[in-house]
Amino acid sequence: MLHKRLAWLACGLAFALAGCSGDQDPTDPPGSDVEPPSSATAPDFIVQPYLQAPASDQMTVMFETGESNAEVWVRPFDGKGEFTRVSAESHSLDGLVRKAPIHQLSSNTLYEYYVVTKVLGEQRATPRYAFKTWPQAGDGVEQARVIALSDTQLDRDEYARVLTNVVNQGFLQHECDAAQPQTCAENIAAITISGDVVQVGGNRQNWREQLFGSLAAITPYVPLVTVPGNHDYYSDAELRLYRSYMAPPENGSIGYEDKWYYLDYMDLRLVGLDSYTISGAHGAFNRDTLAVQRQWLKETLNDAEVQGKHFVLGMFHHGCLSEMWNVGESIGSCEMVAELEQYSARTGAVTGHLFGHTHAYSRGQSRDVNHLWLNAASASGYIEPLDDADHQAKQIRDYDTFEISRSEFGYNLLTFHFGDAPTMTLERKKGGFDGDTEFTVVDSLTFSVEDNINLPLVTAGTGEQDASAVELGVQVAMPEAVRAVHWQVSESPEFDGAVYDIWGNRTRRQNLYYGPADEVEGDHESGYVAIDTQADADIFNLKLSDMLSASSVRVGGDDYYRWNKRYSEQNTHTSSYDAYAGQSRPELALRPGTTWYWRARVRDEHMNWSAWSDVASFDIAGTRTDNLIINGDAEAGDMSGWNLQKGMMNAITANDNGGFGPAEGTYYFAGRGFGKGAPSDCCEEQVIQEIDLSAYATEIDAGDAYAEFSAMLSTWSGADEPRLQLIALDAGGAELTWAGDDVLTSKSSQSWEARQLSGQLPSGARTLRVSMGGVRKAGNDNDVYFDDLKLFLYY
């Protein structure tokens, strides 16, 4: 009996702090059962109770009321023992929003709680609510379920009931038992909203009615986890109301605590981020804020790695890539995606990011790691017009990264399974508008980390090939287990240099997207119907020539679109994550006289890649010229072969430049200065070399000639601007537009950066002019450097 008395004393101490879980001993002293608070009148709430900042040992209860002396009474849900009474402190300037942080709770425990107020000395109390603390290691918890939403703002009156339907017909019917709402607390760890929480952040009624009014049936039971979107900043640049109503854990950067933060649910880290201040379009770009947030994210991910987190999920509003609304994309968001992908690459963990801004559901996955892309909208924001030709022409793009896009209302359920074989499963449930409230599952995907032994074997695509009919093929032992094929093509058997990745829309089992606007079915209430562009596709055979005749294949694929946005206001900065620093990227062209190497791998249903196949090769019949540039490597020690147009260019050595050496050989080209003289005019240099193409006129005019131009570029500190261009001229000396006329530059500092361009020469081209030089931006010398210029013709 002594051990039971000691257990009761320990439990009693715990009750004094927080309450105790489990059945009490029948020998407990009398009076241990305490009646809950009750009253004939409930508190008069402006906003019903809701939950914030969940953890294994704490929970925050918030609400809005004009009544005084507000408290939260809490104890384990078994209804026995004393209550812990926590005063609800003011969390808004006017004192109406109240916050009651409850600490020293037991992990993985269901608690009951009541909100109690006093009016003229009369006690008022709510009915019983419930929350469940998050578990910790050793609690025997095997999974967590998180509901993911985005864009809960109400921007059209006709959608006034959508979010309410999502809650009442969706969550309460499919994820828990509406008749026993405590089951919501037990079944759902959190509800996330990836920004645009309300229509106008500075409008108090939007918060009270549109958000909390619609969510009132579930927010007393399930924590709400949010990040701000652009609408939340509207009329409230300092997020005054957002910060009044939301109280995430204060573990962000100093001064930004409620703008970014993280939460840990056992093996899952959920990272909330603010993309508004780093976005450019539909936001305000702030370089300093970007640097602070990115550094904090790096440190947060390093900490997750130390703790061995198998799941890391980022949350922010603006998409990195957004199929249904390109203008909503942000380079800053892409940098956060890159950090999460790098975490997955380093650790083998399953990662992902939740976003919104676009009012459509999109689901994709990164090419090389187990990383989920989830546009979690729309939970109320208007459905975008996929049946409008102008919208389609200006705002949508079928990215390889995304497998499914559906313009519709609905919500997403993420289930995380912990243990030795961790998995993350996504289910998309469609519905919300009146008459469309079945919430059927329209997409499902499970990520796991496991071996894929389905090794592909080469069946076609070797030997000499006709450039217009190249076809590659593989086979596998278990074709039904393959979700996608990834092909790589390169002129290098080691797959270094320019490597062309062919992966995505045309190489997987399905790709749900939208046909021409006048063929799109559906409406702006229940959504528009996507089509499968890969229906009946043979993914084990790649008709490479046909693909290239229909569209281009660029080095990096969708990586180009991460750093080069469609509209100027989105291109806020040149990202350090962009290997090409905003410059053009090589495009695949099956030029005559070339040899190509290729390989393939396959992805299974759980996003795991096989090993690469053996390397195969094919040849394209034809001829490649020698390098047509005279003294392109500066090894003549002077400017032989080049004609000066502006300023001064020099051939220098490492001794002339304080030890910064050439890319190859002894000499390289540089701008004015370096002891070679400096013209008084300021500040541009240019030399040219013109190459006669008349010997290739027949091939050029027949469309059979290609040019490939490459060079090494550098600067001293990234301040001065090197400029290199290949210009096509007709017989009269007029410039012709062609695919290879981009200006190549670099910001690389004292290290050489390879730049390349290529393309089919335009009919009528008779001369190629190589223009080399640059502009001095700082200092006395023009620190623009070039080496190893090469120009080949293929025909």
C-alpha cells in the first residue's frame, strides 16, 4: 500500500502543477474528484477558444472576449483531481485577445479545459473542451496526422461557406467524430495554414468572422499553426493583428520571433517561415531579412540533423514554382526549398514544403531527393479561371517538378509514421463548395526511404543515329513498380560538364494538367477538371528527337525557373544557389558529328531511385570543324587576331595580376590596367573577331549547321562586368537574331567560370562576330578576364 500512497503523493504534486494522467488509485483520499466549473451563462466570446504553440509539455489557449478575470482551468480528461488554473493574460493592445500558456504538462496526454470569466461577480464557464499534448520519445506513439490548408481568406461572398464546410463536412466527419469532439484532439496533431489566413490582415472582422468563425467547431481541440501571407500584411504592415491572434513558439531570430519558428512532434520538425518580406511580387523584398531568415533556417536544419529528425517540413506562403499562377513565385522561397532539399540529401530524411498563394492544389516532388512540394490551397480563396485563355497564356506553366495540379477547394491530410521504417503519406480530399462536400480522396502518395533494386537495362539508343529519329530505350524486371524514369544525356562519358536531365512531365506514369481553355470542363465553384497528359504513355522509350522538335531541354530543367522568373518584379536578386548566376544555360542539340552518352534510372511508387543503368552511347553522323577562333587562349602573348573597338584589352600573366593565374596555359585576356596602359576614357573595353562562314553557306541555309561557343570568365571581386557575345551577321553585315546571341558574363571572383552557348545558325548567316570586353564599375583597373575561347561549327 505504501507504494500506492507514494504514487498518489507524486500525482498530487503533479496536479498542483499541471494535472496527472491515467486512472487514480481506488485508495485515493476523499475529495480527489473535483467538480468542473459550471454556470447558467457561458462567457460571451468574440472569438471562441483556440490552441497555439503545442508541445509535449505545454499548450496555449487563446480567445477573445470583453469579459474580465478570464482563466483557463485544466486537468487530465479523466475528470478527476484538482484543476490547474491559469490566468489569461492580454495579448492585444485593446486587451480583448487573451492568452493562457499552460506549462509543465505531461506528454501525450488528453486534457480537459474550461474557460472561466466573471461578470459583475458572477462566474461564467464554457462547456468542456479538450486538447492533447504532443508526445515525446518513449510514449509509444507511432504516427502523427496533420491537416494542411492554405488561403483561408474569403475574397468572394459566394464562397462564404467553403471553409465552414471544410471543417464541418470534412474534418469532423472524416478525421474525427463530431459527436465526440475530443476525438479531434486525439486524431489530429495540428491544422496548418500556409498564409493568406484572412482577406485583409488589418480588418478585425476578417479575423473574427471569416477565420475563427468558420473554424470554431475544431479550433478548441486542435492547435492552429500558421505563417503570414501577403493578404495578412494588407492594411497591417507590422502584422499587428496577426501577432495579436497568433502566438507561435518564440524560437525564431531575435526580433523576428513570431515570423519564423519551429515545432517538434517527435521525429518531425515543422518549420514556419515568412515569405512576404523576401518575395518581390505580392510582397516587399528585403535583402537583410532574407539573409537573417536563411541563416536561421540553416541553423535550425543543422540542429534537426544533430537530433536525427527523419522528417522536416517547411511552411511558407509564396511558391518557389507555381504551376497555376507563375506571378506568385519567389526566388527567396526557392532558396528555402534548396536548404530543405540539401538537408534531405545530407541525411536521407523525407522533407517537404507547404505553400499556397495559388488557389489550386498542386503536388510535386524534387528530382533527386525525397522532398514533397505541396500547394495546400484552396480552403476558401477563389478558384482561378483555368477556362480563361488569357490567364492560361500569362500565368500557368506545366513544370516537370509537379505531377498533379487541380483547380479546386479541399484539404490535405499528412500522416507521418515513425520508427525503423519512417514514411510520410499525403491524401488530398476534394470539396468545400455547397453541393460538393463528399471530400473524396483524389490523390495519394507515400514517401519512404528504401532500396530500389529495379535496375534498368539498355534496349535501344546505341550506334549511329539519324539526328531526326533518335530513340532511347530501357527495360526493367518489374515495370509495374516504376512511377517515373530519369534519363541523362551528355557529351561526356563521365557526365561532367553540361548534363541534360530529361525527367518529369513526359517520363512518368501520370501528369495531371490542363488542356486549352476552350476545352476545360468544370466551373469556378466545384473546380476545373484536369487531364492526364501521360495517359497510355510508354515511359520506357524516349523519342528524343521528337521531344527536341517540340520543346527545348535545358541544363538543370526546372532549376532554371527557380532563379529566372517570368516577370521582372519577381527577379529580386541573383541567388547564390544558381549555378549559372542568371546567365543562359546550354540547350540540348543533336548536332552533326557528335557522340552522346546516356543512362537512365527508375523511381518506384515511394519516390526511391534505382541505381543508374550502364552507360550507352550513340553517334550523330556529320562533321565538326576545328576551333575557328584565332588566339582564343591568348597564348600568342598579345592581341593577335583581335580588333580593338573601345578602350584597351591585354594578354597578361599571373605576374601581371598579383598571382591570379590563367584557366589554362600561360596567358589570358584582361581589361585596361595591369601595367599595360590605361586609356583616359572611361570605362568600357571591346575587341572583336569576325569569322567568315561563306564556306558553310549551303549547310547554314539548309538548317543543318550549328554553332557551339564556350569560354572561361572571371573577375577580381565581382564588381566589374565582363561581356562576351557571339553575333550572327548576314552578307550585308546586318545582325540576325538566333538562339546563341545571349551576352555571357560572370561575377565569379578570382576563379574561372565556364560559360557556353549553342544553337542552330539562322539562314543567311555569313559571319560570326565574337565580341569580348566589359565595363569597369569600381577601382582603376577593369577586372574582366577571359580565357580558352572556342567556337566550333557542326554540320
